[in-house]
Amino acid sequence: MRFRPTLWATVLTLAALAILIALGVWQLERRAWKHALIARIDESLKGEPQDLAGALTASGVELDYARVEADGTIAAGRAVHLFSPEGQGAADYRVIAPLDYGMGRVILVDLGTITEAEKARLGGGVPPEAAGLVHIEGILRPSEEPGWFAAAPDLAANRWYARDVPAMAAALGLANVPPYILQSESPNAGGLPRPVPFRPDLPDNHLSYAVTWFSLALILAVVYLLLHLKRRDD
């Protein structure tokens, strides 16, 4: 048997191999990052909450999924309702409202869930019992960009489908809002909305993805070799 490679097949195969191997390595790097993030979240959940204002202004502080607390004021008439598969029913909504925590500073707070019927009764706001002066303890969740297939928010019905902080802030007429939603774990007066305890649910499929990319690279290399091995008497 003789190995007789052709130019363009070799060039294209080497380029494809480089891409497949790079994707596999990237998934391994993502896996290491994800494991470090999960460990940091677990550690944050065990510790005492940081002061929100101090955390947002401190340098070198990792804010994603940090546990914080704040005192502030919530207005009854201003909120967005985020469709939630994590609530009590099939069509629950998270009530996300601005928290004014002093000196004109505002952050969006996820107060918990309400049902479709409760949403219809409340209109577009927060239950009056849950408004006013409050103390909030919870987790800072980073803003999300809507995915390719995410539905656009229905502003007329006040239905949102992604934690898109800039868009929510704009809809509420707010400026200079940090790119986080504070998911409250504190009970609300009157029982509504129902706070949802934070559960780190970060998918960790990176190893299987890496194995897939490396396997494809190996298959490609084997196919390339088989196609270019010729019998000596050919």
C-alpha cells in the first residue's frame, strides 16, 4: 500500500481538522469555566449576603450570581411580567419591578411568580401589599440576550420571554440600570408574588460536545487516509 495524497483534499482536510480540534478544545475550556462558575455559585450561596450598593461599586468583585441584600422602595404600578416555566403552574409569570435603593439608584428585582389569573387581576404592576419600603435578599442574575428562537416581548399584554434587562429598563422608562436582575428570596407582604428559591441550573454538556468534535476529527482523518491509500500495483 502507498499513501498518495492529493493537494486540495489535503488542504481541505487539514483546515477541517483544525476547526474540529479547535471546537473540541474550546468545549474543554468552557467546561473548566463552567465548573469554576458552579463552585463559585455554591460558595456564594453559603455565605452572608453582600450590600448591593457596595458590591456594584467595588472593583474586582464578581457580580454574576453574587448573593446580595438591599433596602429600598418598590412602586406598585411599574413592573414587567416574565413568562416562567419555573413557577407553580403551566403559565406563571415572574414579576420584575424597579427597586429604588437610594440616591436615584435603581435595579430590577424579580419578586417571584404569579399565575395567569393573578396577572389579569393585577394588570401590569406589583401587588400593593408587596410595594413600598422593602428589604430584599437574593441572587444577582446577569441579563440575557434573547435567543434566535425566543419570542419578542408582547408589550401590550406585558409578556416577556427573556431576562433582557436593557429592553425591560427601556420599557419601564429607566436609565443607567445595572445589567442584572436581583432574584429575591425574601417573602412579600400579602404572599404575592411567590418568591422562587434560586437553584443553579447550569447545563454541563461540554465534555460530551468535546468528545463529539474530537470524534468527528478522528473519523475525518481515518476517511482521508483510507481514500489516499493505494495498492502498489495500481
